[in-house]
Amino acid sequence: MPEYLIRFKVNPSKQPDDPKVAYEGTKATFAGHDALVKAGILKHSWGTGPGSGVIIVKFPSFEEAYKLGNRFWPGMTMEIQELIAWDKVKEIVLSQAKEAAEQ
């Protein structure tokens, strides 16, 4: 199943000012992430700075990964990229280099 790298950044203007509301929202978000981990969809997650981070997820299609990211808009912005296995990348690059060398 394809894997996708999703970079996210919190939109501060769309976050609650009340710390209690923010806490409840954070707990709900983490519960959602826990469900994705349990389902085998979310593989890795880490922060890259205050209010930003990266997750790696497995979905059958880009559209499904996009639907996940879109749930959090406008509170967060997302960038989604499909990950390609190293063996496939190597095959593509070597094939193109060989083709260029033979011309």
C-alpha cells in the first residue's frame, strides 16, 4: 500500500484562545492519531517545530491521504507527498542514466 509523507503546520489564527478548549481539542486530535496507529495507517509522527510536524501514513490512494489532511483544514495546513521505495527510485534513476549514456 502506498505511503504518504504529510507535513502539517498549525494555523494560529484558527486555534482557540481558551487553554481549556485548546487542551480538549489536543486530546481529541491525539485520540484520532491513536486510532490511526491502531488501524495500522499511521506509521510515524514527529514535530519539526512549535505547531508543525510530519506524519507518515499508509493509504490506498493519494485521494484517501488528502481526505485525512482535509479534515484538519483550516486549523492546519498540509502538504502531502507520496513516498517511493528506495529500490524503485534506484531503478528509475539508473534506467534514465543508462538511457542518456547510450544516446
